Amino acid sequence: MESLGSARLDPAPNRVPARNLDPWPAPSPPPRGGGRARRSRRQGNLLVAPALAVVAIVTLLPIAFSVFMSFTDPAAGPDGFTFTWVGTENYQSVLGSEVFRHAVQFTVLFTVITVIIEMSLGIAVALVIDRMTVGRSFAIASMLVPWAVITVISAQLWNYIFNGVYGIANALLMWLHLIDEPTSFLSTPNSALIALGMADVWKTTPFVAIIALGGLQMIDRELYQAAAIDGAGPVARFRAITLPLLRPALVTALTFRVLQSFGLFDLPFILTHGGPGHTTETVGVLAYDVLFGDLNFGAGAAISSLTTVMVLIAALVFFKVFGFAKEVADRG
Amino acid sequence: MGRSRFAEALRPANLLGYALGIFFLLPVIWLVITGFTPPKGLGKFPPDLLPWPPSLTNFSRAFGENDFLGFLINTVIVGVVTTVLVLLLGIPAAYALARTAMRGKAAILIGLVTISMFPPIGVIPPLYVGLRTIGWLNSYQALVLPYLAFNLPFAIWILRNTFREVPEEIEQAGEIDGAPTWRIIVQLVVPQAVPGIFVAGIFTFVACSTEFLMALSFNTNSDVQTVPVGIALFGGQFEMPYGTIFAASAASLLPLVILVLVFGRWIVSGLSQGSMKG
């Protein structure tokens, strides 16, 4: 792996620092200015190459291939796939279809609604936990449970909770006298959206809360005392100290949430399967149905490629707006 | 003393915190209760909040007639193999990005973050074609390979942050002795970075055990399917077998919940690290 492979290694590393006390200069490394840096560079390239190769072969290469597929009519045969070039035909049919346009609209709408709720709720939860003096680890542990719950299980669970005949949501609303008889939540578009939103908010608010809590705990408490002495009330302190200092944490949570939400699949696939009709169909669910339901790999590849492009554009916008990339570069 | 402690525990912020904790736990508690509800009690309205006596019928259906154990075993195999591979490839890469003088480190890191945000649906059609062409559909490697690639970026990110915290003198000592880089990593850096390596490993394992889209698309044979697919396909012809579904779900969530409770502090630090520093 390296030219110095045969060199000796002190078997007891904890004795090594004693060498620093050695009055005589160490015999190695040779003090040739650029050589060391060059070796370190080459070493770095070698160490990073296998991981980057795997990532590139399994993510970047397929994305490029997906774009190629989207201009063809792929057909599965006994000897593998054949690809017949069809130009922009797939894109014309996808972009021209009402179902696709609706899926994009729904995905964007759902992302905006749930992310706004999750960010506000997540910050609120973090502020509460940050002020807890007893039982804080209980609160944090219970936040981690929804985070670790398999989304498919969460979707089945909320499907059961919102069951139109015997779901506990109906029992609760009737007990509160908000409704008189069980309603079928998943068969009207608006209540199906609410059911999906509840399930999503329950599962991902803890993610935002934990990131926000990490940010809160890095804020110097003395700032608040100083502001209080200057006569700043709780709201003023929140706006002048908490929010600006929490910004990096919130930006990251927001970026991750928005981009993940664009690829939303598990939850709508199980909880509503895009229904009623196509009203809660996300781009991800539509792509899956076109691929494995209609077995239309050309159109499926077109939808997949369009989804990737949309997420990429959104990522670049976020990086640009929040200076995300610059921050990474500075730290790198 | 005990009294003031009790008064402290009843402060509004604490009470609100307990309430929030219970609110986030409630759906999972309802899941577990449903798992123990006798099949007869499942269609009741309003439902019994605490059906007594608890019944194990759903569990025997899940693990007997539906052979759910196979899904759990597949999940553990895919998760463990992927996690080991992610660490084997991720540790050297993260070391290079944390410590060496290589060029383009910032660009690589930004690229990795961007890739980790890509929607998996974008690679489903080409990967399906590729896996089918090399005859890998319906196999463990059909999942291990994409899980490896999709989890490496975040793992590298976490590991790099951890390695940067390791005092550089430790490696310099090794370098002065002329030790090869791989030995410096294995013998000097890794022992100092165990918490971060655990965090990267737990995140990878949890991600593999919960992933659904690829698992559903690439493996249609139940011999190699993982838990999320098993739970999703439990659907009955006319009636959803919720009792069986939630008995199987409770059994699948138990190891994940234990993992999360035991390593909670590390997971929290991993989540906030991955975010604070990028």
C-alpha cells in the first residue's frame, strides 16, 4: 500500500510521545519540503478512491444511464434489455400528462406544509427540552423512537389509526364530540392529506427537534443573562440571540427535510397508495407505479430523471441561498 | 431534599417535556397494544384501550403461519454486511478527507452531501436493469450494493468529523516512526474514534433496516426480502390483518428501539454533528 511498508512501528504507541522530549532531532522524515505534502496527497487519493468509486458507480453512473433510458423504449428480453431510441417521446407523454403534473404539485404542496409544521414544532419541542431540569433523557429517548421506527410500520399504524370503521382517531373525535359518527378519513382528498401529514410530522419532527436542541446547547447562556440585564424580554431574546445562533442547525435540518420530502415514497405508498384516486400521489409513488405497475421503463426513467433534476436544482438553490457549500469549504 | 426534588420535577417546563415525550410515544404504544389484542377484539368500535387478558395469537400467526422470522434474519444479514463494508471503505476515505493534504477535499465533501440527498427513485430504473443484466435480482447483494453506496456519504461525513477531533500528535508520533498509513489508521486513530465509528455504524444499520423502495423493487422473492417489505405485503385480500402486522412490527421494532435507547446519546451527537459541521 505504501513505500514505507517495511518500516518499524513502535508496538506501544503510548510510549511514543516521549520522543518529543528527545533533545536530538528525529532521524525521519527526511525534511524535503514538498515531498511530504506530495506523499500525503497521493496517500489521500488512494484512501478515498475505493469509497468514491463505489458511490460513483452505484449513484452517479446510474443517474446518467437513467437519463439515457428516458430517451429510449427499453424492452426486457431473455438476453437482457434492449433500448430503442425514441427521442423525447417519453418526456412528451410524461410532461403532457395530468397525473404527472398533479403528482409534482402534490409533492411540492405536501413538502411545504409538512416542513413548515415540522420546523416550527421541532424548534418548540427543542426549546422545551432545553429548559427541562428533570427527565430530559426520557424526553430525548422518546423523540428517538419515532425517528427509528420503520416508515412502512408507521404508515400501517397510521392507516389503522385513521381506519374509517374502527380507527381510534374516530373514537377520539367522537369522544370529544367533534364528529357524530365515524368518518372515512382516507377516502376524501383533504382528510387523506391530513392523515399523511400527521404521520409525517410525527415521524420527522423529532429529527428537527434533536438538531435544533444540539444547536441550542451550543449557545452561551451568559448571552441571555446579559440581554435580560439590558431589559430584553423573552421574545426579544429569542429573536436576537436564539434564532440567529440556531441558524446553521436550522438550515441543515431544513435542507435535509425539503430534499428528502421530494423523494417521499414509503408513507404515501402504504398509507393511501396515492388515493383517493391520484390525489395524494407523490412523484416517487407515480414513478414506481409506472415502472413496476405499467412496466413502462422509458416513461419511468423519465419521471425518475426529472425527480433527480428537481432535487438537484433545489439542492443548488439551498446551497446558494444559505451559503451551505461555502461553509463546508471553509471547514474542509 | 426529596421534597424539593419532587417540586423541581413538577416545574412547567418539565411537565410539558414529559407530555411531549408521551405524545411521541403514544402511537407506538398503541401499536404494541394492538399486537397483543385478540383477533376478535380488533374490529371493535370504540376499540378497547387495554384489552385484557393480552393474547399471543397475533404473534403466533406472524411467526408461525407467516414465517416472519425469515424477514428479520434477512434484514440482519443485509444490515450487518452493509455496515461492515461501509466502515471498511468509509474509515480510510474519512481519514483522507480529515488529515491528508489531498486536493479537492471540500469539493468531495459537498458532492457527498449532495449525493446523500438524492432521492432513491432516481436510480431505481437503471439499477433494476443493471442488476437484472448481471443476474443479481432477488439476492442479498442486490440490496447490499446500493445500501453501501447510499450510506457511505453520511458515514464518511460523521467519521471525518470524529477523526478531526483526534489529537494530531498521536498520528505524528506514528508518522515519525515511519508506520504505513493503514497502520496509523488502524492502531492509532480508530481506537480514539470509537464513538464516532459506532454512530456511523448505527446510522447505517438503521437506514438498511428501514429502507423500503429498493427492497421492494429488487427482491420479489420472499426468501431474500427484508422486514419493511414483509410488513408492507401482509395485506389480506379483503381485510388488513392488523393484529398480525403489528405483532410482527413490534417484534421488528424491539431491537431498533433497544439500539436507540442504549446508544441514544451517541445518536443525538451524531445527528447534531452531521448537521452542525456542515
